[in-house]
Amino acid sequence: MKIRVLAFLGAAFLLLLGPAGGASAADKVKAVASFSILGDMVRAVGGDRVEVVTLVGPDGDAHVFSPTPADAKTLAAAQIFFVNGLGFEGWMERLEKSSGFKGKAVVASTGVKPLTMKEEEGHHHGEEVEHDHDEHATVGHDEDKVTDPHAWQDLANARIYVANIRDGLIAADPAGKAIYEANADKYLEAIGQEEKAVKAAIATLPPERRKIITSHDAFGYFAAAYGLEIIAPEGVSTESEASAQDVAKIIRQIKEENIPAVFLENVTDHRLLDQIARETGAKIGGTLYSDALSRPDGPAPSYLDMFRHNVGALTSALSS
């Protein structure tokens, strides 16, 4: 009888422990990503071995983000911190210092060939880029030029992001190397398929209709990669506002060049574009997702969903 009781208690104890080999939350690599798009990439590569917390969430604007004490506490407990770099997170260095973060910081854009653009008056976006080791990624103000940080808008650059994420996770968790490599390979294949679909969709548009207006200058990499001309009344950051002179110039350009569509962005105020659309007759082509994903029940809950939605919105508005 005593043996049966002991066997029963042992079985009950094993049930409380859960399935053999099951990873608990405490066993997972604790990662923090600066914004939702990057967080989605880290989840895709990390899979079940990584617990990812995103600082700037869905529909959030990383340009104007202000970290809280809770964010500092979250980062302090992390083993690895993924950031975009290229000056995108102007608050990054302050947060790292205030949190006492002792883990590894991974700049996902390292190795990307950055684009530059005209810097808006009074706009000093991205001065804090201490962790960006790519010599080309230094943000400067020479001749009113600033590095464009939105490199993820080119799927070719996403391959670089994925490789950096994979290597960062392997360095933090060598035991997961095979899993991270397999997840990265699968994700890279999906990125390649989406890249083919994007190029095919844009190729259906007449060249003269490949011109749009967006809320702020977040689509420079997309335009360069896929053959669009994109004009933005605001600069590279949502913090910079378009002057009356800039707006008047854009309105003239829309009329002169017969630009067919104006697009809103999920992270910016739509009133300026509403005004431009009213005064020019350009069509509001819908909402594009630039710096943040949608919420899970929205049209762009993942990075690849974001591309599918944006390309669908663009081709729908520009083909008719």
C-alpha cells in the first residue's frame, strides 16, 4: 500500500511540473525591441525560445516616444536589446543609461547602405546613435542632410535585419543556434516571396501614375527599391511640421504633375493631407503603415502583412 501511495504522489508531482522538456517563461531569452516592426522580426526569428517586449507598440510613433520608468525597468531585466539604429531611436541612449542595462545591444540595420534626405528646419532627429557601428550610418547635418532611418521599407534590407537578429540571438543563447538559424531561413524565404509579389504588383502600374503624397517621409527606401516617387509635406520625422510655403509648393506640384493619390499614415495626424486633398482634388488612397504595425485585429499585424496591405492600397489607388 505504501508503494502505491508513493507512486501516486510521484505522478502527481510530475503533473505539477508539466511536460518534460517544456520551456517555462523563466527559461526564455528575455529580449526588448524598440518598436513594433522590429519586435515582430525578433519574434519570427526567436520563436518559442524568446520572450519579446516591444517598447513602442502598434500604431505608436517612435519619433516622439518618451520612455517611462516602467520601460527602464523592463530593459534592465532584458538580456538583449534590439534597436533599428540609423538615428531612429533618439531616446535610446538615455534609456539605456537610466535603466542600467547590462545586456547586449543589437543594431538591426548594421550593414544597410543608408539613404539620406533633406533635413527639415529645426529638426534634429536621431542625434543619439552611439551603438550604430556602421560607418555609413552616422547621422550628420552636413549640407542639411540627415540619414533616413526607415530602412525596413525595403525588403532587401529586411534580410540584413534578420541576419543581425539571428546572430544576436545566437550570441545571447548559443544553445538555440540551430533553432534560430532554421527560423531565420524560413523567414528569409517568406521575405523573398513577398519581394517578388511587391515588384510584380508595382510593375502593373503605368509609370506616370507612380507618384503619391504621404504624411511624412518614411517611404524613401520603398520608393528607391520599387520605383515610386513619393512626396511628403513633413520631413523624416513626425516631429517636424510642414510650413505654409511647403504646403503651397506641394499643392502646385500635385496640380502640375497630376499626382493621383494622397495617403495617410497610421502614426501621423491626417488633417494636413485632408487639406491638400481638398485643394487639389487628389484622391485619399487610404492608410499606409510606415513606422508601426497595426493592432492584432488590424490590417497590418505583422511586418509582411504590413507590406501586403501597403502594396494593395497603393496599387488599388494608383491603377484607377
